[in-house]
Amino acid sequence: MKTSEELLAELTQLTGMSAADWADFCSLPPEAQAAAAQSYRDQDWAKSPDVFGSVLSVLGVLATIAADVSGLAGAASAVAALKAL
């Protein structure tokens, strides 16, 4: 199984956002995640169904391990915020 650091690095490769940006996004309360996700809507990675699907998949894996391992407990709500795009 990949570590949260490896998954954040994968998100960086997929989106061009930094690992710190993704960690910050996952640590936001759900309402703030929804607002931040709206700002991502115009990003190239969010417009590509393949890349967007990969981002959601990586966040889903982060959600299964993050609460215990890295403090990224908001990864599950991050998936929901991005799916709402």
C-alpha cells in the first residue's frame, strides 16, 4: 500500500498542484473544501475525465488511510467536494 506522502505526490503529478496544497485542501472543513473545489473547476485536470477520475481515485485511497496515518481526515469529504463539480 502506498503512503499518504506517495499519494500526495501522485496528486501533484496529476494536477500540478503541490503536495502541500492537496494536504491543505484535505484538512479544510467540508464547506471550505466545496468552495475551494469550485476554484479548481476551470483547471485543465478537472476538465479531463481521465485525469479527474484518477484524482478522485487517489483521494479515495487517501481517505481510507489518511485519518489514521497522516491527519488528512478530510480526504473523504474532499472526494465529495470534487464530485460536485
